[in-house]
Amino acid sequence: MSGVRKLKKGEILFREGDPSDAMYVIKGGRIAITKAKGSNDIVLAELVAGEMLGEMAFFDNKPRSAGAMALADSEVIALPFTALHAQFKTFPEWLKAMVKTVNSHLRDANQRIKNLESASGQSPEMFDDHSITRLCAIISLIGFKAGEKTPEGLVIPSGMLRNYTIQIFQQPTHKMQKLMLTLQALGLMKVEDLGEGKQKLTILNHERLTGFVDFYNKYLFTESSKRVTVTEKELQPLRALRFYGAKQTPNDKGEVTVSLTEMQNSSMKDLNFLFQISDADSLAEKGVTQEKQSREGGVVTVTFNQKEVEEILPYWEIVYTLKKVPSH
């Protein structure tokens, strides 16, 4: 349908895979071109007033190769393909052939780029952010619901876990199996093969697994600008802080003060990796620790909450371990 279409912020103009029946000119506002990746959408480009979108399908009538969403209240002018085809027929044959060729080359180039990215990149992740929380939450739930306490941990019924995974939460069983084996490597579960397709499943640290689900779910649904993200590169410095912080006596707020100078001098011997004083800078910027302090004799110290570090470190170790699991 031709004419001006008004979009509210966040409104979808069209989705990836939708049939193509029109192109659009942006009259006002901003439109994001999006591409699905896992359970999320990534923004490929932002278009503004005067720019056109959705035009490539005019020549081959293929489904939308990307989605479009309003980033602000916007207006677009719809140009239906049926009306445009009537005008296109009046073009000289050489011009029609040239335009079709350019369009075809663009599609081929996009596909080649996609293929190269797939070939040169690492194997796709087995677990996206939300599948991590869903699958871990299922295990935690079964632990609460039917876990049998043993000296080793909570033994959970494998049949119930399978039913909840497939029937209630509609998650793939091969992902659940891969997740449990990864949690086993992290010391959170024990998976024993009993033969004939049967398994004995033990949650070794139910409290930590449940705490992780709450922590990461809250993190994922926190506004991105307010999130505190520990990067994989920051895990080693965080391990060093935990190790040396455990040697100190916390104050009434649970805070400890450690010497970064001593850590730099002793970390290779104590931890088998070199901690440098500058490694604490990014953690201070994120509020994980306080700012560094210079003391007498050139000693540099930092203060942080030992309990908080001991809590978040294993959670981020779980995240990055699961994100490294390949899909095959």
C-alpha cells in the first residue's frame, strides 16, 4: 500500500524473511537495518531521512534479507513494487539490464562476505546468553523439586530432567547434555553413564548454580549502559585479587586492602602467571575495586569487597567457559 506510514520508536517495519512487496524512502526519523543472530538482533546500519531501504527485492522478489525497525518515531514513504514495475517497463532495455546486473552483483557479494565470515570465523557458539540461563535454570529447578540429598550432592532424576527440557521448556536435549558435561568440568555437576542410555546426575554445588542463574539473568535484563561486564581478559587479575584478598582480614564492610606491588612481585611464584599493577585499572573503572592508592615507599594498594569478588568470579568463569563450547 502506497503513501506515508508512521512508525513509533521500536516498531517493526518488516522482518527478516518477510515477503517483499515495497521499498521505502525515509521521510523523517531513524531506521535500523537488523539481522538475527541467535536469539538476538544485531544492527547492521542506521538510515536517516532521504535514504532508501528494501529496494534490492524489487528485481528478484526474494524475501527480506534483513529486518527494519524504527529507532525513533519515524515516517516512511512506501513505494509498492506493482506500481514501480509499471514504470520500470518504460526504461530502455540497456538500462534495465544494467540495473538488474548491479543488483545481482550486490546480492552475490553479500553472500560471499557471509560465506567468508563463516569459513574464517570460529565455530558458532553452542550456547547463546539466554539458552545458558534457561538450561541452568532447568537443572536448578529439578534440584529444588526432586533432588535427593547425598554426601556428594543432589542426585536428580534424569527422566524428569529430560521431560522438563523437551516438553516444558522446549530446549534441545543435545544442548542440555553438552551443558551438563561442561558443568562437570567446572566442578558443578557429576555425570555418570550407567549403561543402556541411563545416567546418574549429581549437582555438586546447587547453591552456586542457582546463584549463577539469578546473577546472569539479572545481568542480561539490566540496561546495557548500567551493566558491569567482566571481560575474559580480566578473569586472571580477578583471580589474583581473590587469592591475595583471602590472606587479609576484612573490615566491618567486608573490604580488604591488598598490595598490588607485592602481587606483581609474587604472582608468578604463587599463581604461575604475572599480575601487573596496571591489570587492576579496568576493574577499578568498573567499580569492582576502589581506585589504586600510593603509599610510602612506592607501594601501591587497592581496596575491594572480598565476598563480592569471590561471588562474581566463578559466575563469569561459567559464562566464558560455556561460550567457548563449539556447536559441533
